[in-house]
Amino acid sequence: MEQTKTKSIEIAEAIKIGEVTKIEIETACKQYEPAAMRGAILFFAMSSLSAISEMYEYSLASYLVVFYQSLKDARKDNILENRLRNIMDRLTLNVYDYTCLGIFGKHILIFSLQMTLMIKEERNLLNHEELNFFLKGNTSLEQV
């Protein structure tokens, strides 16, 4: 009976420690969400090239190789904001380089624009009026 009581106390303590560890892991995961979001944006920018040509099909597995390599290549920093910026910068450059190696030169500019627009949109930095003017021109002149 004494052993069972002791074991039950140990299990209760282990559960408490597990809950604290779970909270710490969730907090750390939330802090790295900006880098994960950039990764998702870059994957979808890369995947959107298939609308231009069927040749431009990229698998998630091949993207993950670039993603993990970017995590390794990114400069380490003890300050979280700096580390996140380093990861996102390295990831953006590596995905750009990787993608540009596999597409025709005439499509590189399209990919660059798509990637830039998607990043700006995620950061709420995209001015849609200016983008429409850039894409469509001044439509008010046509009404005169």
C-alpha cells in the first residue's frame, strides 16, 4: 500500500512537470510562428509557378530540404527577434535561389514579383490601390 501511494505521488509530480514542459514548448512554438509563416508563403509562391507551366511542379519534400538547410545556414543569435530575421532572410534567399535554378529566365521576374507581393500581403504592407495602378494603369484616362 505504501509503495502504491509513493508511486501515485511520483506520477502526479511527473504529470505536473509534463504540463509545465508542454506550456514551455507551446510558447517556444508560438515565438517561431513568423518564420513558419514565411516558410508557408514561400512554398505557395514556389508552388504557384505551376500555373505558368506544368514543368514547375515542386514537392513538399524537396521544399523541406531547402527549409531545413536554411535553418542550419541561418546565423545563430541569442536574441529571438534577430534569430527570426536571420532565419527568414536565409530561407527567402535559399528558396529564391533554389527556384530560380529550375525555371526559365523569363519566369524569374514573375516569380520574384509573386514572392514579393505575397510577403508584403502577409505583413499588411501591400497597397492594393498602387498595385492595381501598377498592373492596370490609369483607367481614369479611358473615361475621358
